[in-house]
Amino acid sequence: MLHTLKDFSLRAGSLLAILALSACGNLSQVTGQGTTDKPVWPDPAHASFTNGSYPNLDSLRLVGNGMTKDQIYSLLGRPHFSEGFAGVREWDYLFHFRTSNGDETCQYKILYDKDMLARSFLWKPAACADVLNGQKPAAPATFALSSDVLFGFDSAVLTTKGRVAVDRIANQLRQRNDASVTVVGYTDRLGSEPYNQALSQRRADTVRLTLVNDGVEPGRVSAVGKGESAPLVQCNNGKQSELIACLAPNRRVEIVASGSH
């Protein structure tokens, strides 16, 4: 009898521990009002609903403030990630939408208040909210420039032609409504890897600063150097001059604009 009670006590303790953990499954710090200042998005690769789903837009448009979990479940189905079982005030979905440019993938987050009523509805990227207005999410724009045009050999100072090229792109970015602009610098494989990494970062920083000076909001623009990674071409060793010319496409700066305010 004592052994049976002991086993029951252990099992009950394990169950309570599981329930306690499941009640703390929120990814973000959700307030009692169903809001968060810093939403945390799950990795799409970890979706429990494999590969996400293609939602019914009419059902998605019916989701609104003050709805219960049962009401949202009837419209969208179960959440696509395993945040927990009980007491969870954050549901995440992985949605795909058909567009003329192919499928667009978006993450959708619903936050619940302390009474388990839906209060906040978030998208990643933010432009995905446009699908509810009959618009497709804006496709990212990429501007690629040869670093040989932008910079002199072994330099992070813009050439005259390089300044003109970046000014032209800045003008286009000011006319767009992108949430973020990322400047990515690359080098070829000549030289040491640490040196190439540092050079690519300096060049990306220079382009970023020029965009900001040209009127692109500083909070929207970031810069990253990726050194000799992601080469566009592979070249055999040969004469130095021929090798440098062959590797030219790898020496580049890319400016990627995506999302919307």
C-alpha cells in the first residue's frame, strides 16, 4: 500500500511539473492587456504544423479584438507551433499566400490578455498585413554594385563614380516604404579571411553612412560584412591579373530593402 501511494505521489508530482511548464510557454513577455514591446518569433523550421498552411483570407479577415481562443480556432485552426498546453497567451501561425511572384511566407502572432481574449495581431514581415487589404506583400528589392566601381583597390573610401551610384540608390530608397535596409559587403578570396572580413565590413559601413547622409532614416539601415563568403563565381589559379579580373563579380556590395512601415 505504501509503495502504491509513493508511485501515485511521484506520478502526480510529474504531472504537476508538466502542467506548470506548459503554463509558461509564452515566447514573448505578454502583458495582462495582451501586448508586448518585444515580440519573439519562433523559428519557422520548428513549426509543429509541418510547413505551415494556406489560410482562407475571408476567415483571416474575421479575426478581431476580443475573440476567444475557441472562436479563433474555428477560423484558423490550431496554432502552428508548440508554445504549451495551458495558460498560454501567445499563438503563432506560419501562413503562405499565392501571389503573381510566387508563394509569400508570413508569420502571424496573436496575443491574448489575462482573460484569454485576443488583443494584439502581429505579422512578420510587417508588410504581410497588406494581404488583408487585397494587396500582396511587397517583394524585397536588391541593388547590387561592383565594389571595383565603389572603391579603389584595398580602400573603403568611395570613388566619385561610387558616390554617384550610392546617391542614386538612396534616392530610390527614399521613395520606397521599406522597414529595413541592409547593406552587405563581400570580397573575393584573395588575401586572408580575417582581412577580407574586416575590409567588407568597412566598405558596408561606408555605404551605410552615405545612404544616411543622403536622407535614408538611420534606424532603417544596417551594415554587415560577409568577407569572401557566398562567391558568385569560381576561378582557377593563373596569372594574377587574369585571376583578379575573373573574381571581380565576387567583389560587390548589395543593398537589400524589405518590409514596410
